[in-house]
Amino acid sequence: MGNPDLFGFKKPRAPRRFLAHMIDVGIGDCIPHDRNMVQIAQFKCHKCGWESDWVWMKNVTSVKRGIPCENCNQENKND
């Protein structure tokens, strides 16, 4: 016999997010709209090949984290 469910409720999982990862990054020479944005980066999805324009980011950590891929996440919503 299997283990009993002690709490009676399982939290539903969030839908999977596909992230685009950085392909080029640097410190922008022009002034962003928000002074807190320091890094500028381009991203590419390794699943579908989508590439972003230059995106302003807060810090190196947010650049390394990546951004959601527009194409893959749109397909995920339709399923």
C-alpha cells in the first residue's frame, strides 16, 4: 500500500518557462530611461532560435538568469 497523503492538498505546479540566454553583454554607452539599469544584453533561445534586441538589465545576475522566450512561452500557453 502506498504512503497516505498527510496534508490532503498538493499545490499545482506552475507552467514551464523557457528562457533565452545571453549571447552578448556589456555596459551601454547611452543613457537608459531608468538610472538603475546598468547592463545591456542580447538574448537567444536555444530551443527555437529567437533573438532579442538589446535589453537593459539591472545587474549581472539578472543577465545571467535570462529572459522568457516570446515564441516558446506563447506556444506553451496555447497547449
